[in-house]
Amino acid sequence: MRRLLKICLLRQLFAISLAAAVVLPVLAQEIYNDLASRPSGKIYFNSVTPKSKWELVHRRYDRKPTTVWGMLYMPERVQGRVPAMVISHGSAGVQEKDIDRWVRAFNQMGIAAFVVDSFGGRGIAGTMDDQSQLSPAANDADALFALKLLSTDPRIDPQRIGQIGFSRGGHVAMDLVLESFRKGVIDDDTRFVALIGFYPGCTQLWWEVPPPPLTGAPLMLAVGEKDDYTPAQPCLNVADTMKRDGQSVEVHMYPGAYHDFDNTHVYFKYFPGATTLRDCPQAILDVRHDAYYRLLTGEKYASYQAMDAEYRRCIARGVSAGSSLDQGRKSEADVKGFLTRAMGL
């Protein structure tokens, strides 16, 4: 009997110690509501996880905080307040090139860089094969909460914070030109001063009819000529629509470039399971007014369900991606020129 009691006691102690091992790291991490203490490196902060962009725009999302994190890289020899860039990753999550190319480039320009991980805190490895794991509205929300957080840092100029994103993160830049998306999170006048989208999916454009109120931030789109994942031509069509309605857009097309052409590692790869909307008709999704249109003709869908059914039929699998060191360097120079103008560097 004593032996049995001893075994039970040991098992209970082991269970308690195991629970402590799981809980203690979570309790130990500091969640930052502001950056007054001037931290750097890995920074945990609270965001939200909308299930759709409609929820984000109408603030109908669950207000329970979702803790995510980002890596903050400050430039050397900071003098006075510096500009900053929020970096939003694509469907594969944070990549080495986000740091190797873009953090390096921004820091060399005297710009702080905040690389936000929208997947890790939500237990997601990647969404290439199943985008339904996380609504892109969550990436929008993370970028906006990152903007709010960076604006509290005494080292950073709150009037000169921009955002750059890649693929899934590239569409964040397109969404955040809209006041309705910004106001889905932000109550005051805090806003991005520049937005950059690399090879975003342009088959679906979140826009408004009549033309929407805009944040005023100029938009740069960087697209690859040979991209079969998020093709270039739909982005040219989207840019025309945006310009017609008063949005400042410049599109840079990179000859011979595939998806992920700015990667710093030499590679080319086919991803058979990755989903793409490249064969679908372009649409405008006005989630503010719950109205949906064909982008090129203006024809209105009978309902969201009618549009969604069409998209479910045309979704395809199998995409290519690969780096182009020459075009990657060219895009880096184009980004520097764009930010120099937008931020008054």
C-alpha cells in the first residue's frame, strides 16, 4: 500500500512539474502594450484574429487578445527619432530573406524594421496548401496593431512608419490604403505613411463602391513577369482601378521574375499542393457595403455566396517560385527610391 501511495505521489508531482514547465515560459514572456522601455529583439504584443475582412471592417471580431510577436531591429547610431517599417510575411511564414535583404536594407537607410510573425503565435506553420487556416484579415490586424505599438517607441517617428509585405503580406499593403480597414483597429489618426506589396494576389480587390475614403499612403506594387502563383496582369488591372479612384499607385514589373524573386538564396521550385486563384475572374469585394462586383465589367454578383461559389470552382493547385538575384537587387533599389520620396528621407 505504501509503495502504491508513493507511486501515485510521484506521478502527481511529475504532472505538476510538467504543467509548470508548459505554463512558466508563457507566464515569463512580457507582453508589451507600449515600447517606452526601448526594447529590441523579440517583442510579444496583442492583436486580434478576425475570421473575415468583413469582421475587421465592422469590428465584429472577437475582442479576446491573440498574442503574436515580432523581431525589432534598430539601425546603428540612432540620432533622433527614426522611421520604421513593419514587415508582413507570406504564406510560408517569416523567411531568411526578410532579414537578409529587407531588414539589412532598411537599417542601412536608418530605418527600424519590425518583422511580424502572424503564424507562430497561432500555431500555424504555413498556409500555402490551405489558406483557410487563417483569414488574411488577421495579417491586416497584426500590421495595424504593430503600427500602434511602434508609434509608442520614443526612438521611432510615429509620422514615418510604413509597411511592406510579401504575397499574403503583400495584400496587406493593398488593404491598408482603405480608411475602413485602418479604422477596424485604430481609433485615432495613427496611420501608415507608405505601403509596399510584393507579388500580392490581385484576383480579389477589397475596395468600395462608390470610391472609398483613403488613408493617403502611397502604394508600391512589385510583381514578377513570369509569376504563375499571383500573376502580374491582375495587379496592373487593380492599379488602374485604384488610380481611377484617387489612390497613388506605382507598379514595378520585373522581367523574367517568378514569385519570391527577391529571395536571397538561388532556387527554383514547383509546389504542387499550393492553391492559387490565377484562373478566376477578378472581383471587387466591398465588405463595407456587403456588395460584390466583377472588376473588369462592373457586373454585380447576386450575393457573396454567388461569388464565393464561383471562386470555389476556379481555384487551382500547382505554382512555381524562384529567386532572381538581379531583379531582387533592382527591387531593393526601387523600394529605397519609393521610401525616400514617401518618407522624405
